[in-house]
Amino acid sequence: MHILLYIDPGSGSYLVQIIAAAALGVAFFFRNIKNYIKALFTRSDKKPKDNPPV
Amino acid sequence: MPSDSVIPSSFRDPSGFVFTHEGIVYRQVNLSYKAEYDRLMESGCYSSLVQKGWLLPHEELNNSISHTHEGYITLRPEQLPFISFPYEWSFDMLKDAALLTLSIQKECIHHGMVLKDATPYNIQWHKGKPVFIDSLSFATYDEAEPWVAYRQFCESFAAPLLLMHHKKYPLHPLFLAWPDGIPLPLTRSLLPFKTRFSLHTYLHIHLHAKMSGGNKPASGNKTARFSKQKMLNLISSLETMIAKLQLAPQKSTWSGYYDEAAQRDDYLPAKKALVQDWISKLTSIHTAIDLGANDGAFSRLLASQQIFTIAADFDPFCINHLYQAIKTEKLSGIHPLVMDLSNPSPAIGPYKGERDSFIQRTHTDLGLALALIHHLAIGKNIPFHKIAALMAAACHTLIIEFVPKADEKVKLMLQGREDIFTDYHEAAFENAFSAYFTIVEKAPVAQSGRTLYLMQKNAD
């Protein structure tokens, strides 16, 4: 990694990200299908999800 | 450059440091960070973040002021009137700081960069909004690598927010015990059992805490590859988890204070009129601190006169309520702050202190201490001269209200306890404050029996 590691990323933190990302990939896959089906039956007047936080 | 002008909080990152010169704050970028800094500026990442109002803008100086041999460039960031720390923030302030950090991380990824740290100390409050201040926190993004600051984010944002949400209690003082974030095994043990059944909380806290044990090297797993989509999923998951969190509204000690106070004849309008009248006569008041600000009624009054005001109160619910109002009404001149004046934030960190104390940071033109003195003098047994010294350290001009013993609120405080406050009277109050201030004006507040003072700090 090119980043100068001046903070300790934490033992296990990399591994947990790999596991979490895999689990989330599956979860978001099904969520997207659910949202797609939902969108077929409802009007799409939702605001985009990528809003700034504040 | 004298080494004592280097701001001590910037010692951890070798990429550069922050220093002051003739009262202006500058940031030096070191040669070791040159490639990353150039990428930040040239990739469009900087301009995009500044345009969104997420990153504090800076200008590059042609001449180095620090004259250190490792320097690459000197930046003059937009100056902030006050610096605060997460142990002084309310729940929603920390939550918005967390969401801003995640939004910046996502934006960075689109520009081929990544946040190399994710700490609340990189966020400050500017014109009523959180803003990222550390222009040295950006690094080149390698899609194959997980997020280097993931654990830091979980410990310093997710952990305290989840604890406050589930325990229904403001826990900002935990940052004083663990300035670098709440350890995940501790967070895991304090969270209710049901949180294991929430996918996001399970992954980011429970599983994370379990896997953080042992002494495996951080980058030991070189076989598994990460990807951009995986990183975006991770950020999205953190966002989903945090966006749902809230501090359960509670009827706190002081919420509703002004509703109650307003019923007392013409007490509040008379006090407002007096304060307004005195402020209009004062010249060169640009900054103020409202001590015991409650829901910020008087802070709003000051801010409406273009006076930057720190609204400090020990009640985190009041400050959270004020922060929500600042957001909704887009008030830009008020900085809400959770502060217990009987125990103001200390300086923390090694040696002289990585973070300055509240007293070291607070030097305003005007101080407002309305209906506060009895809470400190009687509620907390703090002698008048110590309160006067605190006020003198914080401001040059002081508007302070004296609440006599005959006042029904003081009577209420003394109910059921021995009255040991023989020195609690107006003459002793004036005498103690005269050691630091000159009393310029004095006026009764309607028929309340309370007195308002306008004082000017004596020359040192």
C-alpha cells in the first residue's frame, strides 16, 4: 500500500472488511432486486439517495 | 520558526503541520506528501469538495513562512473563529460529522483518492455546518486495498453514536477517556444483545471487535483482494447504519426553561431589551460566548447583530435541540457547544497537551452569563472569585445577571439542604468581580429582583 501508515489500521480490520464487503455484496444484491420490483409498482418520485449529509 | 507556534495537535501526521504566524493559522505541506497533495489539487477532488462546502478552502502561498527544509508548500486555510472537539458536541453534531466523513470518502474514491484517517478531530464547525479541515488526510486510492481508516471510523464515530442511540444517554465525555475512539470490544460488551441481529451493526462492531483480537499484522492478508464496488458497499453500509441513529428525546432539566420563564411577568422581554440596549452601545464586539445558553434565545439575539456566538450549555439535549434549529433555520453565526462550566474541557494529550483546554481556546469580546451565577455558586459550591476568574479568562466585556437568595429559583435550590452560602449576596458578588472587572452599568430586570450588570475587564 502506498499510504504512509501513520495510524494503525488495526489487526483484523482488513480481514473484517473483506468479510463484511462479501456479506454486503449479497445483501445489497437482494435489496436492489427488491427495490427494482417495488419501483415497478410505485411511482418513482423518490429523492436520490446520494444527498449530502447536511 | 519558533517551535512553540506549531499547533501541537498536528504532531501525529508526518505529512505536514499546522502553525500560527502573527495570529493567522497556516498549514505546511511537507515534501514527503508532495505527490498526494498534487493529486488532491489536480484530480478535481479538492475543487469538488470545496464546491460542495465539505472541505475548508485554502490558498497556496508563494513564499514559505515556516522556512523548514522539509517544506513543500504553505497553505493559508480559511480562518475559523473557534475550534471545538467531539467531547463538546451534541449527538447530532457527531452524527453529521460522521456522515460528512463518509460522503467525503465516497467523493474521494470517484477522484482516485481515499481518506487515510477518519477522526472527528478532522471536522470543525463553520457557519453552522460541519467542514473537513485536514487537507493532508487524502491519499492515492488503491482499489485492491480495504479502507485504512475503517477501524478508526468505527471506533471514533460508529461506536459512540451506537452507544448513545441504544443507551438513550449522551455519552460525549467518553471521548475524554478515549480520545482516539471507544475500543470495539468495550462497545460490543455495552451494546444490547439485539444489536447482533442488525446486519450493519453486527459486521462493523460485533464481528469487527471479535476479529480485532490477537496480534496479527494489519496487512497480513495479501491474498484476498478488495474492489471499488466493495469499498462503496462498505461506505453505504456505514451510512445506512448511522443515518438511522438518534438520541431519544428526553425532557431534560432545562428544556422548556424559556416557556416557563416567559410566564414570569415581563421578565424575559425586559432582559432582552436591556441586553440589546447595552450591546448597541458597545463598539468592536465581533465574538461572544453565551454561557448557559439553554435553547439559544440570547445567542440568536447576538448572532442577529453579526456577532459570532459560541452557545455553551452543560445540557446536551438543549444543545442538540439548538443544533437542529441552526440546521433547519440555516443560522450561520452560532456555534453550539456542550460545556459544563464547573468542569470545563481540560487540555489533553502528551506533555503540553495535544488539544487545548476550553479556557485556552476561548477569548471572546463579549461574555453573556444570564441566570447562571446561582447554578455555579450554589448548585456547584463554586466561590464568586473563581467564577469571576473564569469569566475574565473567557471575555473582555461581560453581561452577567445576579440572582438573589430571595429568588424563588434559588429558594428551590436550597430546599432540603443546609444553607452554607452566607456570602451569597450582591455586595460579595460585586466585590469578587471587581478584582477582574469594572462595573460599567447595573440595572434591575423588571420586577424579578434580579440584577443585570455590564462589566469591562480591567487592564492586566
